Amino acid sequence: MSMHKCGLFYTTYAREDGLFPSKFQKTCLALFFAVLLACPQFLDSYVMSILNLILIAVIGAVSLNLLTGVCGQMSLGHGAFVGVGAYGAAVLSNLGIPFFLALLGGGAVAAMIGMVFGIPSLRLKGIYLAISTLAAQLILEYVFLHAGSLTGGANGLPVDAPEIMGYSFDTDSKIFYLILLVTVLCVLVVTNVIRTRPGRAFVAIRDYHQSAENVGVNLFAFKLQAFGLSSFLAGIAGGLWAHYTMYITPEQFSMGLSISYLAMIIIGGMGSVLGSIFGAIFITLLPEMLNLLTTSLGGIAPDLSAIIVPMKEGVFGLMLVLFLIFEPEGLARKWRLTKAYWKLFPFAY
Amino acid sequence: MKKLLVLTVLALVASISTASAAYKVGLLSDLTGPTSSVGAPYADGIKAYVAWLNDNGGIAGEPVELIQVDYAYNVQQALAAYKRFTSSGIVAMQGWGTGDTEALVKFVAKDHIPVFSASYSAHLMDPAKAPYNFTAAPDYSTQGRAGLKYLRESWKEARAPKLAFVFPDNPYGSVPIPAMKEFATELGFEIVGQENVDLKAIDATPQLLSLKKVEPDFVWTGGTTPSTAVIMKDAQKLGMTCTFLTNIWSSDENIFKLAGDAANGHFGLQGGVIYGQDVPGMKIIRELTKDQPQMTHYVRGFVSAMVMCEGMKMAKAGGEVTGESIKAALETMRDFDPQGLAPAISYFADDHRPNLSVNITAFTDGKLEFVKTETLERKKEWLGH
């Protein structure tokens, strides 16, 4: 359901096709960014670090949503692609290559590896493809651990904080601007890709591959493109993660990371860019909220806290299940319904 | 629903407003994640010592306030927890696993926060790479070397003892293997094989069948207690006669619950004493726990907090207690005796290995028994390897 304000008449196709067709939307977005840009001035490093983690998660989730939600290609290996980007960017950075080039280089390596593991997607679909990407996850984890001369192996790989023109982004507040910039670019890229010819081809493949082929979509080429672009963006997320944490080890890019990205796009809304953002925020914040709650309960009722702490993972799982039952189309749909409610208020139609 | 929301908000506000003037210390624990079975008793040990210290004068009259966060063994959550700690103004931190300790190495160095973790990876003991990282037990490689030394000394036959390694193929499992292999060769062991058994394995028969063919006298295991129990039970089933040497996380009081009598006759390595062992510090632990036996991890957590607080006391004696002053004080610590609960601890500005002494324990009739403390020479070339 897409609703615009009454009286919004387009005179050109380009305007109708605009990302933000109304002035109200543009103003809201400008205000949102103004607040976001001001955040480092009045928030402490804890909240800033959460914001940074959310932004990196947004890139990972948006990129997976492009592959899984838009193109219909299941992936359980996204965490490993993030890892490839992280190691790629870290190695390049350690060789003295400037930050942005290293970041792009990490993304490029991830894209190549992603496309290699995307090759089986011509023959495999659904759960079969999921298992084949799971194999990618296992193989890449093995490489991270055993290619010691390149990745540091079990000892991990230290990386320096990003430095541009001699200015070091070594605090949460400073690096926030950098991560925000890259995240906005990545989100814009995905949003626009969905509106282009390849994007429509992705959707056609997701909806029914045979029909797509019948109307002239080259399945293999477009599936590979989806894997390539998705892995590239995942690699960018990895590169940012590596430069942010300044120390990467194989454990950071485990199966758990892949699953958490999947959870983000399912909770947020499959195939929706906005949904990926909501999902990334939700999944990153939920453990923090549960932690805050259990810590605060510990201060008020220590006995109760002792019972609740072990239940934390269970509560996390329960939240996911309840979400899937009551809002299977994710937070993106909830957002649309909320907007519609206010637009139609007080009438229900 | 509204009531629940109001309660939640109230709880959050209460949590933010409970600030005090104590020395704040972050406690990063795994209470709900994959290592929670050992993470929880370790954290209990830390909390018990800090509670005892606060009841007994604190740091020159000032209490230590622990801020505990359960990060469920997730690096991202560990990072957020660390930022929460630094925003609260901590002067030191008690960490936990390898992944999170490594991920925080550069942050703690930049923020000058000394960290005592339970990750004993050798590279974390090298101040050149991890200047603010400390541990209360020697590194995995040193532990392994000490265990091998003990086995070699107790070997009476004329031929060279045959040794095999079983470990999970992950950073934690594989990190000490090259160092141990090198030392084993030096000691005159014959290395006959190595196998990988996953931490979540429920069967190790295929791996043990190949080991059975090479007839090892000793088998090193570096996993967790459940995976070691699987290995021991399968070895017993296959009629293997080898003796197992298990690393610090591969065996504890639960080994008998999981492996039964298959654990009998094998050895384990520990960084602290066993509950009830006759050392001065055990009196405090027995009082605090009302004579309820605790796992060896509890004792190690207790010691870790004790050493950290000793560093804080030393820093206080020299002036202000800050992360930097605690680090500087710790680096002057020489042969600090944690009341017998662990071997004496010394740190140096260029060497953060607490000691090179490891407690050997034997598994006999359902109980862990202290055998001896094996001590190695503090060799420079072993630092970080």
C-alpha cells in the first residue's frame, strides 16, 4: 500500500519516480539526518558504539535483503562474506593502502568470492542453495583460520583505525560520521538498484524463475550479479567492522553472524530496504535492552534477576517467534500500517 | 501492557541512577552463551572476592563496584558492553573469552583499561602486542609444555613415549599446538598423530580409531569438558590404554558426571587449586560459599579478582587509582602469593605471563586430585608463542 498526500500531482515521470516525492518526506529525512549528525555532540561512547554497530548491521542486512529478499536466493554464508571483506580490507590497509581504497578492495574481494559461491545457484534453489551457501560459510571459516600468513590465523589480525589525509577516526564519535556516510551510500545503492532493470530482473527471478526466463531474463547472469553486488556490500560492512574494532579473528564471522543477518531481514521485512534498516536496529538493540533490563532488575530484585538472566536467550527467541506469528511481513509492514493509520485517522478506510 | 512499559522504564531509570563513588570495574561474563557452564562459576568467583574485599576494607577504605554484563559470548555485544563500562568510568575490567578479549585489545590499550581475562592465548601475554592485557594463569602453550614436562618426567620405560593431539579445529584449540609439538620433540616424545574433534561432537570414534592404530601412550586434548568426556568414553569403548592430558578448559569437576569411570587415571591442567585443597585462601572461600564445593573455575575467577585488586591497592599506595597506574603497579608485582589459591604471580613491563607454573591434577575415583605444581623457566623466546 503506497499512499501519497492528496493534491500531489506529478507533471513528469521522473518526479513520480523520485525516491522522496513529497516535501514533507524530504523535510522529515533532513531533520532525521540533522539529529543523527548532532548525536556525537551529546551522546556518550556507549550509545555511539551502539549506533555504529547498528549502521554496520544495516549494510549487512540491506545487502542480504538484496540477495534473499529481492532476488530470492537463500544465503546462510553472509557472515563469511562479511569476513572476507573484513580480512580483505584489513590486509590492504596494513599494506598502507588508503582507507577508502582498502574498503573498496575488501568489497571487491568479497564480491569475487561471493560470485564463486553463487555459481551453484543456477542449479540449486531454496533450501538446497541455503545448504550450499552454508558450505561457503564453513569453507571460508576454515580459510580464515588456516591461511595464517594472510589472516593471522588463530592469533587474529590487528588493523589500525581509519586515517584520511592524516586525520585519524579513532573514537566512536569520529568514526560514526565515516560509517554513516558509507551506510547512506550503500542504502542508496541498493534502493536504486531495485528500481533499475537488474533489480526488476531480480524480483522476476524471485517470483518465478521460469516466467523470468520466458521474458528474457538471463537467470545465471542476474543471479551472479545479485551474489556479486550483495557480497560486495557485505564486504564493505566487513571492512568497516575491521577498521572499527581494530582487531579481527575468525570467530567474529561465524555461522551466528549469518543467522543474525537472516533474523534481521525476516524481522524487518523481506525485500524491503526500510525493513532491513528496522531489522538491523531491532536485532542490535534487543540484547542491549534485555541486558539493561536484567541489570536494572538486579539492582531492584536480585532474586528475580537470577532467574531472568538465564532466560535471556529464551526471551530473545520468544520475541522472534512472536514476531513471525503476529507480523510475518516484518517491521516494514508495521511501519506502513502505522503511517496509514495516521493518514486515514479518524476513518478506518 | 502499559503497566509493563511503566515498570520497564522505571527499572531502566533506576539502573541509570544507581551510581556511587566506588572504584568501578567492568565484569564481562558469559552467563547465557555457549561457555556459560564455566563462565558463570568464574564470574561468581570474581564477585565473591570483590564482595569479600569490600567487607574487609576495600581498596584503602574505598569499595570496588562491579558492573556485570552478560554478553552471551558474542563479540558485538562484548564491544557494546565495553563501551558501556567505559562510559560508566571503569578503571579496570574482568574479561572472559578469546574472541572478545582479542577484539578489545586495541580499545583497552587506547583507553588505558587493564583487562584480566580468562583467555590464555599466548599472544595476549606479550605487552608489545597487548599492553593492557593480563591473566591470572599462564598461557595455553606454557600450560601444555608444563603438562608434557610432567608426563615425560613420570615416564619410566626405556623407549620414547608416543604422543598424539586431539583438539577442535578453531582458534582456541589450535593455538598452542605448534608450541607443544616443538617442546614435545625437544623432550624426546615421539609425535604419532593428531585429530580434530569438534566442541559439540557426540562421537569421536572415527578419530580415535585412527589414533588407536598408532598406539599413543599419551593423548593431549584441548576442547571443553563435554567434548573431552566424549573422547574419553569412546577411547574406553575402543579399549585404548593411553593416558589423556587435558587442558584447562577440557576438564573440571563435571568430567565425572559426563564421562563416568572413563575419566579415571587421566590428568588435567589447572591454573588454580581444587576446592577444599589445604591452602590459606581456601578458608575465605569456604566461609563465603558456606562449604558448598565450587568448580575450579570459581577459584580461578576468585584469584583473577584478587590479583587485579592487589594491583589497585598497589596503585592506590603510589597515588591515584587509574587504568595507567594499575598497569604500572601490576608490572612491578613480584611473586604475589594469592594465598596459595594459585602459584605466585609476577608481571614485568615486557612480559605479562603471570608465572610459568601449572597445577597438575589427576582424575581418581570421581574426584580431582592435586598432584604437583610443575614450573618452567621464564624463557624470552616462549613469550607470545
